[in-house]
Amino acid sequence: DQQVKQNSPSLSVQEGRISILNCDYTNSMFDYFLWYKKYPAEGPTFLISISSIKDKNEDGRFTVFLNKSAKHLSLHIVPSQPGDSAVYFCAASALMKTSYDKVIFGPGTSLSVIP
Amino acid sequence: KAGVTQTPRYLIKTRGQQVTLSCSPISGHRSVSWYQQTPGQGLQFLFEYFSETQRNKGNFPGRFSGRQFSNSRSEMNVSTLELGDSALYLCASSPGNSGGYNEQFFGPGTRLTVL
């Protein structure tokens, strides 16, 4: 039973347009959410995060939106660039409710940005 | 600062054998987590070690075990290998401090193929 779901295994977007990657979670205990990016032959790297006390966090071209009532978050990349082509993992943690941060990852969405 | 290193990078084993994977965390990091990545399943949490103690564990059978040494280096062992154990095994290190999110830094992974 996946607690973090990414229902789109892949996504193709034209360069310069917006990429929207979606993530749903089932565990209401989760209070901290993250996005990681992974290139082939490399480990995932942290991209952006959001705490449950916020509904939006922005870092340059990357914005994460959180809708707690729907248990849904999304990552927006604007404008999309070919170098953004990678697998994006959504992850969640019950940070405030545990003494340590066990992170649950989703299955990932492979983003292709077409020049 | 050197990143997380994992050895070996590639490994081929046959069913029934056992395997040991190694992870050297970033200097100063005391937490090491292990993940299994398979297509469609994303990153599945195996276990986390902090100061030589297993602090958290995922839902994997007892064939998967690990340990951490006093220098924070960690090893993961899989006994009686099965075909389904073929995956990318990722190690992540973090400071491991409680009270806030500790960003995880991933190694490049060990690609295990079981024949």
C-alpha cells in the first residue's frame, strides 16, 4: 500500500512551457514534503521542500504547492529547460510527530523537456 | 567535502548467494539510510542507522540486514538472494539530528543483478 503516489510515470513538456508534476499521499501524519530529482547513474538530489504549515514554497523556477485537505502536492517548473529532464520523486515525512525523519518516497515521474 | 560513496557500483550474483554493499557517508554525518529502487516502485526504505544503532526499519524480510561502524560507514547485507532482489540500492547520509528535517545526501547507488 503506497503512502505516497505519483500517478503519472512520465511527462513530456516543450522547452519554455510549464511542467506540473503531481503527488498524492494517504497518511495524514505527514507534515513535511520534499521533491528530489534524479539523473541516470546518479543518486537523487534534494530539490525543494514544504512544511504543512505552508501551502506554497518557491525557489527560483521551482514552486511546490500543498493542498492538505486534498492530501495533494504539486511541483511546478517554469520555464522548463532541457536540463530539467530527469526522474522526480515526491517524498513525505512525519517530521513533527517522530523524533527522526523517516522519509517515504513515491514511485517517481520521468520528465522529458523537449527542445 | 567528499560526497557519499558506495562500493561496488555494479554487482552480478546468482540466486542463493549473499552480497554485502558498502556506504561511506559525508564526513560528520551520523545517519545512514538504505533504499531499494526498482522500476515502478520508487525508493523503498530499508533501514536507517544512527550512531551504530538501527533507528528505523522498513518492511523488508530478515534476509536484508545492515550495520554501522564507529566511523559511520555502513554495510548492507542480503542473504539467499532472489531474482526479485535485482535493483539499485541507494545509500543516503544526513547529520541525523532530531528536531528538524535533515537533508539526505544520496550516493550513486550499487546496481545489483541477480541471475
